[in-house]
Amino acid sequence: MIQPFYSDKSTVEKARAFWNSFECGTVGLEEQLRLSAFRGCLKGKTAEDWWMYSHIPDFETLRTKFHNQFVCLTPLQMIERLKNAKRTKDISAEVWGDLISGLCNEAQCCNPQMRYQYFLSGLRNREWKAALNTLIVNSIEGAVIVLLAKNMHQSVEDDADFVDAVTSKAPAESAVVLQMMQMLQQTQNLILQQQQDLARSPRSPRHPTYAAAAYEEPSQASTPHLTTNPQTTVPRTQFRGIRQVGSTVDGLHRRAQFVE
């Protein structure tokens, strides 16, 4: 089911996704019926005003004007993208041909010879180009058939043909590596902070109190014996368990009086 196009909150990605869904979902319908169905999918003041003040007699005009208005990719920009398209390494001839054909369709490039030139310019394979130049080829389909017949559709790649691709990827790869290193550093800092917090926090709320009390009691008990008046403390430890001299003399005196 084709979803409505809410133009007031639309983005380039949403507009492109809506168009691709609508175009694929209405393949085979009569042109005027496709236009009516498209009009029914438009929601929002922006799209309704655009439709009201636009002259759209056929589906190809609709494609061009919709992309210019909402996808922000003009036909000139599509042609520029087509010129800059380059085959990446290990892509087969069939896949490359399908890709260029799709870009040509989006740019409304229908000339077979022009489409073939775009296919050839971004091929990046000297062996393929040499084989195609020896024959009279004027279409993408013909080029793919020639390469398949020569069993060259999966040829050995030459790194020299992809030097610009490697250099262009280097900054992107370094940026990814830098981002990963930053994320790793943040993770390490977080782990270190957690370890420091655990080290500062007590393992049990009771043990430190008991340990402090056990550590402080001896100092508090021994402090009075060392710092207070020694005259009151020394005799107690020295004559403990022995009777005083005064009491012994009194006893002898009483015993002498009894004898007399």
C-alpha cells in the first residue's frame, strides 16, 4: 500500500522514498490514472499549492517537477551524478550496466549511444575497454553481451585503475578510525571513574566505624597515664597488694599496750 506524502514535514529522504514507492506501485496503470492516484497521495499545503500551480500533463513531467521541488535533485544534477559515476572494484559488468541504466532513467537520458558512453567512461578496467573498442558497440546491453561472450565479465582487476578510489576512501577511513578511538577513550575514562568511585566509597557501613573505634581506644586509654599527674598513678602500681606502713605501726603499738 502506498503511503501518503506529507509535504509539510517532508525531508529529501522521505520524498525520495515516497516517489520510489509510488512509481513501483503504479507500474502498468494508465498514465492519467497514475496522475490521479498521485494527486490523491498529496497531503499538506505545500504539496497542494505546488500541484495547483504546476502544469503536469504526463507522468514524465511529474517525475521531473516532483524531484525538482521535493527531492532537490534537478535533471542537471542527475546528469552530473551520471558523469561522475565510477565502477567500484569487483563489480561485474552486468551489475555495472544495470546501475548506469538506472541512473540514465532517473536523468531521463534515453539515447542508447549516450548511455553507453556513460557506461564506458566509468568502467575502470583497461582490459574491458580494449575489448569493447575493437568492436562496434553502441549500447549497454551490447557491451555486456560482448564481455559475457569473451568470458571477461569477471576479469582480474588492476589496482592502478582504482588509485583515485583508494585515495578518496583514505580520509573517510581515517575519520572512522578516529571516531572509534574517541569512543574507546571515553569508555576507558568511564571505567576508570567507576573504579575510583568504588575505591573512595566504604565497602561496609559498619566495619570502618569498628576499625576506627578499635584504633582510637588504646590511644585514649594510654593518654591519661602518660600525660596526667604521675604522683597519683605510680604508687598505685608500685604498692599494689602490700599494706601501708602506718597501719603496721598502729598494730604493734596496740599489741604492746595489751602486754603491759
